[in-house]
Amino acid sequence: MLSKAWILPTLMLTTLSIFPISMGKLKFVPIYKTLTIKANKKLPPHIAFMDSHFENQDDEWTAFEKKNKSPLAVGFSVTSQQGPYVLTQKKVLEGFVIRKSAEVLSLASQGVYKTKAQAVAEVQGPQWLKNIVGDSQTLPRAEEPVHNLLAARRVMGPLEITGGLAVTNEHHIEIRRSDEGVFREMGRVDLMKGSYSIDIDDASGAIVARLLDRSGTILGEGSIRLSQLQVGQGRLIYGPRLEVAPSPSWKGRVSRYYGDPKKDKTGGTTKVTSFGGENTITVGSNGEISLDISKGSTTIVRAEAAEHVPSSKIMLAGDAKTFGVTLFPNSTMEALKSLAAEQKSLSRSHLDETSFVWGTVSLDGKPLSGVSVVSETDPETKAIYFNEFMIPDPKLTATSGSGLYAFVDLHDGFHALLAQRGFEYFGHQNVEVERGSVAIGDLESTLRTEPVHVRAFDAFSGEPVSLVANMQSLSEPVDINEGSASIILPQISRMSMIYTETPPEYINANYFYNDQDSYIHLPMLSHAWLTEMKRTAKINEMPDTGTIVGFFNEESFEVYLAAQAQNSPAYILYFDAAGRVIEGNRGQAGGGFIIFNVPYGTQETVVVGSTSEKVFSKVVPVDMESISVLSFSSY
């Protein structure tokens, strides 16, 4: 007896043998799509891929659709066949994700929810990498159905394009989750509804939106941190508005201390520069300025105007607030000089060519009283505090309700300012002090905090490293055990520093971070590696100099020190992702650079992308025989 599975084929063959007809040609047409896989250039080349996506290429199917087709039907001619073609069908195969084990792939194809261990294995790759890419915080599974959900949760919300940006057929918007500098899931955009959505497995990192042109140039971007979302038990999370603004330009303003904002016309008489005076910034009629440097960069902005003392401030790109520099009248600073001379029992002429630091102590934007300020670099020089009428009062030992303070005659150079309320840490700020100018040193604090992951690892093998990190934002050292620690930082955009105490085989060094960063990576350098670099390049170390080591992951690049004389002893050496020396005057993506014999003092390291021409910069205080380690990244 024939089974049911053989009845139809047997019947068709019998019919064809009795009524032979022309069936045409039966053709299987595979439609291919290009799979693009990008490597994570932040990690060594043999580590997990960071990105993959398909490029739509339906040209073959479109051509096939236009061709005349012969229907496959028993007993009918081509002309008599009506309706849809029999057995002519477009079949789109279900997508799949490349994973590390057949077991995980099988579970994923069955729609089984991944366990935490599986999610960690998929995201983190090799075991030694666990402290670089971060622990997976798998979201709890909820039972509410969401259409076509691809992960644990879906985040969706309004999307707005601002600053004169527009989307044409030459552009596209990309929505991604970024976790510790590595891009994860890709989301979707509905331009008609002005909304975005993205399916995520982990609650860490940020959702990043980027407007790109066909060449991949980023025209605008915006982001929100996932830790700021209200994550309940539901699978659908309504996120805040995601705003895509022009990039990488950052807005600011130069104003006068006693100027009326409505009448202040500093443009035309005000000169503003950055990068050690090399870059002149255009000033608008009302003092508007704009800096074209990439997110996370730092530079010292200097401003000058007639009848005012020059001012400077360390600017950090990426702050949502408008960056501001204030100019002070000569008469105000002369009065402050007289008060300082009286306080120090000095002759007035002693302070003719002196320096100033001026700032406001505030808590969540409001001036705060009872806070004392000291310079950790020059603790002998005492601060001058202003009363509620903003008049200097030598009797005050802490801020009044105005929150104002000042220093007169700090020595030139980089200063770390510390604010304390009682004996407790309140805040800090770093300033560059110069003779004849005012350094702006506003000291802020906030009640808003966020958790931050700190990772310490060998820069080239990725092995986790245990060490002690002395962080400027915290009053106590942080023990980083097995390369990982979690801390709480105030949400303030400012340049901060870390000094590490490492095992004997590694180098104690200075690192830099922004308190608003969602993660901090500390790539460790071994003594053996740096010694080999010096031997290979035949470096003769000079006295009164330091060393700067930097890592850049986005593209090939060039690096230089701003405002250096032609006879500068600085020597630049490039290395690849494995730490091997590269010949030539350009670095590779995923590699970095070493600058030997960097002159003592505050320097600005500038990196320029070879393809995008994006500019990154870092302010670096260089001490004698010090080593500073920099990481350049847009995310």
C-alpha cells in the first residue's frame, strides 16, 4: 500500500505519461545578500566580531520577476492558466545569528530565551575577554507578547532631527546599542512616525543614533543611557526622545562678567583660540563660538578682549550644556590684587604680573555656602571668598551664599582644585594657570549619580590586571580585583584623572576620564614592552620630559603635539594592535602611538583621522619622567 506522501507524485507522473505537455523549465533562483562583518578594532584582531549586517541586493529577484514564466500545472496550457503562478514563489529564509556553539544556535532557532550564562558567552567571547567587554546584565524575561520581538526587551520612543539636519536618499539613520565602546544590536527608524525602536538583550550601555551619508561620514548623532530608563517587568519600554544633532561641532559663548547679555557685543573685539593658540575660533556678534572637535576631546580655550584680562578654561566636548568663557575687566582684577597683597602682607607691585583663578561652587546649578577650596598643587596659597554681595571678604574661610571664590598668584601650570564641605569631598576641577590671565575653575556637584564599570587589562593580551586606582572623583582609592570594579560617579561633565598603582611588571601611569562616562578602560603597559619600544626606536630620553602613550581605534590617523617649537625634542612612534612598531608617519586603526621626550608642562595631544579628518584632542599635564595613557573614542 502506498503511503499518502507518494500519492500526489505518482498521480502527476501517471497523468504526464498519458497527456504529455510542455512544462517549460523549472529553475531554482537563489537570491544572495552580502553579509558584512566588521571587527572590533578596540580589541586584538583575533577577538570577537563587533558588527554584522546585510546589504539589501534584490536586483536578481527583480529581474526574475520581469521574465515570462511557464506555469507548472497538469493538463493546462500556458494561455489557459489564470491567477497566480503555480509553484512560483518567493521564499525568504529565516535569518540566523552566528554564535559560538551549536547548542546556543539550536536554542535561538527554537525561540528559547537565553540563560544569563549563554548571553555572557555570546557577548563576551573568550574567557580572558570578560573584563574588557563587560558583564552581561541580562534583562528578566516577561510574558507580554510584542510583535516580532528579537530579544529580551524592546525600547521605543520619539526621534527628532535638529540643528538643520535633514534625511535624503543620500543619508540613513542608524540606531545601535553601544556597550563599553562596542556596538551591539541594531534598531529601526520610522521616519514617517518620527520614532525609533530597538530590541536589546542587556540593560547596559547606551542607545546611539547616528545620521550618516553614503561614505559613512557621521553628520549628526545623539544618545541616551539605558540606566536612565525605567525598566519594569514589561517587555516594551517607552524611552525618552532621542535627538540627533549636528556633529562634531560643540557650541559655546564668550561673555563679559559685567556685560548685559542683551547688549553684549564681544564679537569683533574678542579673540578666541584653542590647541595652544594654533586654532583661531570665530566669534559671533553676541559672543557665540563653535569648536569642531570630536566627542570626549579636551582642549584649553583662551579668550582675549580690550580692557579685559585674558581668560582660559578647559573645555570638554560632548557636554550638553553650552560651553562658556567669562572675561573680567582690568579694574576688577586690580582690586582683587590689592586685597591679595594686603592678605599676604606683600607690596602691591609684587603682584603686577600675577595669575588668577575664578570660580563658583554650586550644587545642581545653585551656588552653595560653607565650601572651602584648596589647590592640591599649591596648598600654601589660600583662596579668597566673596560675600552675598559678591564683594571679596578676607574674613571668610569658606564660600558664602554667592558661592564665589578666587585665587591670586598661584604658580604657573596645571592645578588640581579640591572643594570640601567640612572634611568631606565635595568636588574638584582642573585648571591651567598662566601669568596675566584668569583660569575659570567652576566647582560643581550634583545629587545625580550613575554606576560606572572600570576595567583594567593588559593593553595587548587583554588579560585582566588587579591594581589600585586613585580617582580624582573619589576620596578613597578603588581596588580593581581581577580587572573589574563598579563605582558610582556624579553626573558632571569634567576632565578627571586617575593614577594607578600596579603590579611590578606593569607601569604606574596617569589616565583621564569624564565623570559622565558610562565606562572607564585602563589599558596596562608592561615595563618590558616600553623598554623594547625604546630600544627599537633608539630613543635617548632627555631630562625634564615625560612620555605619552595613546590608543586610537576608529581609523588610520596622525598625531602631533599642539604649539610645539620646531626644535622640540618630542619623538613620535606608532604601533599596531599587537604592540609592534609601525614604520612611517601614520598609525593604524586599533593601534596607537608613543610620544617620547614630551616637554614638561601642560600639553595638548591632537589626533586627526586620515579618512574622516575628525579631530580628537586631550589636555595632558606632563611631569618629569611621568607616563600618561590616553584612549581616544567617540563612544
